[in-house]
Amino acid sequence: MAKIVPFKAVRPTRDKVCLVTCRSYEEYVNAELAAQLDFNPLSFLHILKPAYTNQETVSFEKRYKQVHQKYEEFKNEIILVKDKKPAIYIHKIVTKTQSFIGIIAGTSVADYCNEIIKKHEDIIAFRVRLLKEYMRYSEFNTEPVLMTYPDNKTIENWIFNCTQKLADFEFSTTKKEIHYLWKIDDPLEINWIQNIFEKTDSLYIADGHHRTEALKLLSEENTDAQNTSKNHILSYLISENNVKIYEFNRLVKDLNDLTKEEFMIALQKNFSIENKLQQPFQPSHKHQFGMYLDNEFYSLVLRKEKEVFHSALDSLDTQILYKEVLLPILGIEDLRNDERIEYLSGKQSVLEVKNKIDQGEFEIGFILFPSNIGEIKALADANLIMPPKSTYIEPKFRSGLVVYEL
């Protein structure tokens, strides 16, 4: 039932790929960004830069048209070149700890509307509108939506066979990652893998919910019947067991006018508490939480009598922490906008939670056990939404490696 389509990607020339591709613009600290822009004239950051500068003085439309203009300059200078035949692409990312491999192709906006492509995150309408306008005026998309499909030995074998030949691209990054890209443009191969995906009941969005919704709006506004590119979503399709899911830990600035003793008494109603003293503590299973308060680590375990769940959402650790601690005890109602709470990716050491609290900006931290793909799918299947900042999911992609023109 899931449809995938080939497309004519715009890509860097083989000799320039390691200089062109870049991380997402927001990932760079100011000094690193300045260095890239000053000393690497081929970086895709030069294309993206107008979208992030002069935001208060230049209209969105003008800024996004400048992005398109810079993109066209890169094409005119033969830094970026459009493939002559529609293709799908196999992309492999090797990090210091893990390897990811998946298929870059177009997926169907209609499948998203019909819930064949399923979501589990809420969206911010303003952000969706900005993304839609950005893609409308820039006329390209270079950030694939990460989607998972159920483990499939047939697809796995096909990917293995396709990747036995020399990759079209092979390059390293300053983050010590190795990237490989294979182009598959044989019509018989493409038709074969399309037929395999048509037997897949559902695809699940792992990362890229706002971009998917923006592309849906762009498709709805499209009045050019000849332009079918707006009916598809640039996607990276990966086996569900090949994604890496991290937690987001919580940092809170105060105890909501409670003393430490009052807070601990309130906490004991629903959790068994064990003081770990100075020993850094990381949860080892669901419904167990780490906590750092007043220079000490604690283990919190949800009491058995509280383990009565009526939905997939109720059993999520992020929802349990919200319903049992953050909302009733600490008075945090809006997880997305309350300035008293911040989030720290589980990619960072638990000691970073300790350091931020010891520096005095926060008073308490909560360390969570990461969600798994089964929980994400259960929520998506039930049309439920995860609390904000529940997961940080890899792989992440480099801009400018594969560009989908709109």
C-alpha cells in the first residue's frame, strides 16, 4: 500500500561532495558557522544562509527567494548537477558507534493524508507555515523525512546486493562519520522495489513531522497539474530496528515554592525512592527515572499500584513523569512553552545534567529511559501524540547531499 517514487536528484559533483554537504544550519555554533562561511565557498551553508539572516528587516518571501537564487548559482557553477534519469538512492552513514542504511525516495502526500504514513508527534502551526513558505520560494527540499518500515529480509537483501558495487559517493566528515551513496536508476530495479513497498501496510514518521505537514499544505495549494513533484515527500526509508532512539532529559529551574522535604514527601506517594548519593544514575528499564537534586542522585520507580494504563500514551515514561510529577507537583502545565523547563538530549552524558544544575541555573533534573520503536508505532496506530521532547532520533542527514526540486 505504501508508494515510493524515483526522482531526478540534484547532487554535488563527486569531487566536491565532501566540501558541499553540511549539517543542519542550526547545529553550528557561531564560530564554527563563521569559519565554514569564510573559508569554504562550496558549502551548502551559503545557500541556506539568507534564510537565517536579517530576519527582522527582510520579508520571508525575499529571504527565501535569495536562498533559491544562491541555489541556482551553485547549479550554474556546476557545483550541483541534476541527474539525467529518475532514480532512488541508497544512503549509508557510519558513525563511531553505529551504522545506518536506508533508501532515499519520494513518498506520497496522499499516503500521508490517508494515514498509510503515520505520525506520532504534534506540530506547531506557525512553524509548518514557515517551512511551507520556505520550500515554496526556495523551490527545493534537501532534508529527507525519516520514515521507518517493518523489518523486511527481502528489502535487506536487495540493499545488500545493490551496495556491493562502488558507491557513487564516499566521503568523511569532520564529525568522523563516513557517508556512502549509491544511485539506482535501472527501471526494472526501481519497479521491483516499488512493488515490494506496495506490500507494506504502513510507514511511520520517525523525524520530520513539521516538514511532512508543510509539504502536505504545499501540495494542496499546487494549481499546476503538470507539477507532480509537490505530491511527494523527500524521504529516507529505514528499517525500524536500524534507528537509534535517545531520550530527552528534563531540567527544571525551581521546586514550585516547595522545600526539598515537601517535594520528596509529595514524590513518595507514587514512587519508590532510593538515594544514590554521588553515584551518577541512569535508569535501566521503563517506569524507572533518575533524579538529581541538591548534589545527590536518586532512583525513582513508579509504584506497582500506579501501573494501570488505559492507552499507549499513559504508559509512556514521558507522560508518567508529566502526569505524576511535572504537572501536579512542580506546576508545569505547558511542556513546550513553560520557561521553567528545558530539555537535554540523552546523547549527552548524565553528568551534563549534574553540571547544569550545579552551575545554579536549574534546581532539579530528571533522567529518563529511552522510548522504543514499538511505543512509537503503538501511539501512531492509535492516533495518539507523544508529549513534546520525548525522543531524539538518529540518523540525522547532511544538507546538500541529495536535493529534491519542487
